[in-house]
Amino acid sequence: MPRAVGAVRAILANPDDLPQVFTLLESLAGDTLPRMERRLARSDAGRRLLASRPDIVPRLEDRAALRALPDGSLGRAYLAFLESENISAAGIKEAAERGQLHAHELSEVHSFLHRRMRDTHDLWHAVTGYRGDVLGETALLGFTFAQTWNPGIGLLVGVGLYKIQEAPGARALILEGFRRGRRAAWLPEQPWETMLALPLDEVRLRLGVGAPAVYTPVRSMDLRAAA
């Protein structure tokens, strides 16, 4: 618990401190990974994922291959997100590894599930339309909380809402993110590798995520300037 409290304080001071975000998520994950494993084991798609345990990072790091995908595809939307936010799958992986506390204690399956959620997070951004600003990230966390019921994610939603409570429409956008997560297909079991070349609109329809969110981004630099 002391590490979780320290992580919350660090995130309140700097919402972009990714290692602290991952420290908080790990500290408060509870039984999230065992529950995910049990749910995956109940579907054909989930069982295939558990059996193959693919590493998607090499696919997501191959920007030339992503750029060669059709216009309007999920892969191209994902690439556009990475470039607009100046981030990479490898960078997220490195930040997560710096923030992990007990990675060596996880079973092979739970370690895979932890990595899978981490590595596909920005695909969720591309599919939902939430950008990487503080408000968009918090709305996506609301979506993710509805999908996983991870207590750490729930707390991050609260932290994000506290930081941006004065932003017009913030509460409504975050609440709608939660509702979208409840309505959508279960994203943790999706075969993202096979969906990168598909039209983004088709993927959104297949997953039931609805139309992309329209909102005014709130960047951490704006929060610091206001403070």
C-alpha cells in the first residue's frame, strides 16, 4: 500500500509518469489477472490466445509494415496515434518494466496477460478514438475499468477526474467511456494481429465500441500552466 500511495502522489504531480502508473496498477490489481484467465478459458478465441501467447510488440514496432497497410485501416490509425503522441510500443514496454514490482512472481500465463494488456493499450486508443491527452486517457481508463474491473484502473480514473474536474464535459466524457466499455465486446480476447489490415470502421462495428469520441483534449502542460 505505501507504494500505491507514493505512486498516486507522483501521478498527481505528473500525469505523464508512466512507470508510476504501472506501479499503481500492479499494486492494486487484486485478482484481475486470475479473473481474466478464467474468462479467456471460457471462449474459443480466449483459449487460442492463452495457448499461443503471441508477442505483438514486433508487429507494432514495424512502422514500415504499418505504413504499408491500407488507408483507413486499424494499423494505419494506430500508427497515426503513435506519431501524433510521439510514443512507441517499445517505449511503453520499457516504462512498464521500470514500474513493475513483482513481475518475477507472476505465473507465465499471468505475465502474458499483463504484457498483452500493456502492449495493446494504444490499439484501444485507436479503436475508441480517445487521444493520449489527460482527458482522453482518463476516458479510455473508464472504458478499460468497465472491461476489467481492475481496482488500480478505477483509482486512476478517480485521479484523472480530480486533475481535470474543471475541464468542460470531462465527467460526461469519462462516464460515457465507462458505458462504452460495458456495451463493447470484450477487447482482451481480441486477435489484434489479424485485425490490423481491416478497415477501422469495420473493426469498430465488429467490437461494438461505437463512434469515436469528439472532445477538446486536455494536455498535462495545460494543467501545469493553469496551476
